[in-house]
Amino acid sequence: MTHGITTAALAGFGTGLSLIVAIGAQNAFVLRQGVRRHAVLAVVAICAVSDALLIALGVAGVGAFVTAWPAALTVVGLAGGAFLVCYGVLAARRVLRPVPGAALTAEGAASGSARRAVLTCLAMTWLNPHVYLDTVLLVGSLAADRGDLRWAFGIGAGLASLTWFAGLGYGARLLSGLLARPSAWRVMDGLVAATMVTMGGLLLARA
């Protein structure tokens, strides 16, 4: 029985990691906050706890309800797409009009409020329909195939989320030396802008 639980948990960990590692708006935001060393704990906690809650809902069978009401994903897609496009435009603006002292920010003089970072992270997480598709529907359906071991599978997926976001948020500090140069920040903001505008546009088109 213990072997079965371990196997299910490892399968869940691998599944969760494979879904979350893909470059996306949420990962880009966590990376940026990690490099700036600004509200990293709060951002990592929001991402990991949110994933854990959504995974739990999926394992509990809520995915079937979401499937029965597809309009919910359409509404979330429209709101999330608009939000990502706006955030991407702001990042593009920083590329064209760099903020004075950006290099100092990279070395730890974080600008902006923690409240703003928290609200942005919540929007990035809960207004992204891909989060529901991956965690609630996909992970939920895969967990259901495990029968009585579905919660072990779900716990493994949740641990994968926690491991990834913690590593991304705190490991990003290794890039602080590189991003001490304003030109590097412009490159990073350019990548963030491209990622978010593209994803936002796709969400709006699909919705």
C-alpha cells in the first residue's frame, strides 16, 4: 500500500511539474519578482496555495462541473486575456521608456508596493483559464484514474507546484548580477511583454 501511495505521489509530481514548467505569464511574473527580490514570499505562496486549492477541487470532482458549464471558461478567458494584454503593454512601455534607476532595483531596491504585487499575482493566477484547464480538469481527471490513490496523486502535483515556484522565485536571485544593467532589464521586459501580449491575444481569440 505504501509503495502504491509513493508511486501515485511521484506520478502526480511529474505530471504537475510537466504542466507548470512551460513558459507563461505567471512564471514570467514570478521570475521578475524574484530577480527584484520584491514580495517573493507572498508571490510564491499565492501561486503554490492557489494551485493546491485548484488541484484539490479537481481531485474532488469539481472538474466535471466546470465541463458542464463551459461559459465559465469563456468569461475567465475574456477577463484574463484583457488583463494579460494590458500588463504586456506596460512591460513594452518600460522597454521603450526605461525607468530611471532600474539597475538599482535589480540589486534590491525594490520599487512598488507589496499590495500591488499581491493583487497582480492573484489576477495572473485566477484570471488565467489555462490554470483551470491544467489543474482542475487535467490533473483532476488523471487523479480520478488512480481511484483510492487520487489524493496521493493530487498531493504530489501540489508539491511539484510548490517546488517549482519556490525555486523560480528564490533561484532568480542568481540573475541579479546580470540584471544589474538597465539594458538587461529591457531585454527581460521585452520577453515578458511578448509572452503576455501573445498569451492574452490567444485567450481573447479563443474566448
